[in-house]
Amino acid sequence: MRLEKVETNADVVRSRLAPTPSGFLHLGNAFSFVLTWLLTRHHKGRLLLRIDDIDAGRKRPAYVNDIFDNLHWLGLDWDKGPKDAEDFEFSFSQLKEPRRYAQILEELWKTGALYVCTCSRSQVQAACMNGVYSGTCRHRNLAPDTPDAAWRVYVPENTIIAIPEYSGTVRHVPLAREMGDFVVRRKNGLPAYQVASLADDFHYGSNLIVRGVDLLPSTAAQLFLARLLPPNAFGEVVFYHHPLLRDPDGLKLSKSAGSLSLQALRQKWQSPAPLYRALAEVLQIKSGRVSNVEDLLAAFSPLHLPTGEATLTGLW
């Protein structure tokens, strides 16, 4: 089966906003979205809104609505994707694209790199150091249609993945040590995040991906899968892994930890101007000139993208 890709112009920058509707968005999400928007618009590129809802068990309508409310409040626009929550559910939900993901899973199975695993999460945690799967089922040769079983991909020991960065540098991630033989199809038959994200980025022709540095292992996993597929689905992609925002205690902002939400900031402020002034300082822009994302874009230079720890001052 031939993998299908949307026709694209190789000279055009194509990026995406890819929130997950698993909680209310926070400042860290806004930081990533704004950086993605700035880079794409700076290069006069095309921006896709892609809401990653393949994990249907964690999805809530309130979280989907929150995505659109925050993107509009931040003043971020996009060129392709749903215009609102109703349009998303009707036309763009990942759950409506089973063929796209089944196609990639079928191609991956043909490579001989996948195997079937019946281990439960508790068994994995009990048997594996640091939560990295040790390959218990690697040589059991279970049938692909084994009930209540996941599919994993074999990651050879000492596998190192080179990741091309927007800055021109290359990062190297020890994938076997970071993730081991990771899951590509869950026990419910749905694709794991790594497969769904790769399939969508290939389908829409993404060639610039902006994400937090905490997702370096995910990037390495997706590059590893892409290199198993003909043609290499990520052959032209570069990445910008930005630093994470921290709360006043130095902890990573997260949905699960109940970090300061954008919803709360919308209620606190009439506009996102305080946020954009704080972002301007991170991007080495004179914040007195900045009150919205267009002001930020007018003074933006990729040379000043943050690489070290990022802190937004005056917001706490």
C-alpha cells in the first residue's frame, strides 16, 4: 500500500500547532504556539492547526473549546485546519482518519521491525528499569491479531538518532536508552502517539516542527519510524526544540499539575499584552513596543530564539 502525502511546494515552510485536548492549556503551551507562529510567519510559510485527539479517553469537549478560545485570545491565525470545535469534530478529528494510521502501521509491520507484546503496564514497571521496556515479548513471535496485545518496534541497542535543528546544529538522542522498544499500536487497536503524529506530519508535509525540549525522545522515536518507511517520511524536516517554561518553584508547567492556565489569564487580563511583553524580553525585543503578536513579529529575529532556560518575568 502506498503512503499518501498532500501535494506541497518544497520551498515553502510548513509547520503546525498541535495541541492535545487532555487538559486546559497553560503558559508553556502558549510559549510553544507563539514561537511556532512567529517562525512560520517570519518565513512566510503555511501553518496548520492539528488537534491531536487520538487518545480519546482523555479528551473532553471543554478542552477542545479551550484550544480555540486561547488561540483566538492570543491572536494566532492558521492557514489550514478547523475553524472551530464543531468543524474539528466533523472534519478534522484524528479519530476520523483510521485508514491513514492503519496504512503506516501496515507498512511498519512489513519491515519486520515490529512485534506483539501482551505485557501490562504494571508488568512493564515491575520488570523494567526507569520504565524503559526490556523486550520481554521480543522473541515470543506472537500473531499480530493476538487479543489484548500491543505492537512494539524493536530498537537495537546503542541506537543513536541524529536530529537536525533549525539552528543548523544536530542533536543526538540515545533512543534505546530513552525509550526502549516503544509501543506503536495500543491494545485497543489505535495508533500510539508517535505513529499518529508521524502520519499526520507526513500527510500534511510538515517540514518545520517546533516543540519543547522535553519531547526530544518523541522526535527521535518518530525519526526512527520514518526511516523504516519508504520513502523517508521525515526526510526534509528540521526541528526547533525550545526550552521549557518553569513556574516560580522551578517546576515544568503541565496540565496535570494544574499549572497556571491561559483560561485564568484570560479572566485576569483584558488582553494578552502582559504575556507578549514578557515574551518580548525572552526574545530580546524591547517590550515597550509590544502589545500583541503582530508587534512581536515585526521585531522578531530567529537569531534570538531562546536556547537556555526560559522564564517569563512579571506574570506570577
